[in-house]
Amino acid sequence: MRSKTKANDLIASQILKTCANGASETRITHQSSPNSMKVISYLLLINEGFVEVVTEGSRIVHRATPKGMDQIKKFEACLEMQIN
């Protein structure tokens, strides 16, 4: 069960990193290779306030919030601890 949680954390981390500088829904999907778990993770990140959806002209952009950027740092720290 632990590896499933780790996999979900990696998915969330990938999505947040893609959204760090703003990304379209298509880019998010392509960067994190789509499957149902990734879509669910993506929607939960929006719902929990880690990703915001903004309109820039005619484009809809998904951007990591400050809360999301903090979460990226936490994910990276956890991965660093697991490696060492």
C-alpha cells in the first residue's frame, strides 16, 4: 500500500511542477501522461487549492499557487530523504 501512496505523490508532484509557471490543460496531460488516477489527482489539486485556473486572454492557464509551490518543496524533500 505504501508504494501506491508514493506513486500518487509522484503524480501530484509532476502535475504541480508542470503548473509552476502556468500550463494549459493539454500540456498538463501530455507532461504527466494521462490516466484516470492522474486526472483525479489533478482535480484534487485544484479542489485543495494547490492549482488555480486563470484566464489569460483567450487561454485558460493552470498555475501552481503558493500553497502548491510549498507542496513541491515538500515532495522533493521527501524524495531526497528516501534517496539518502
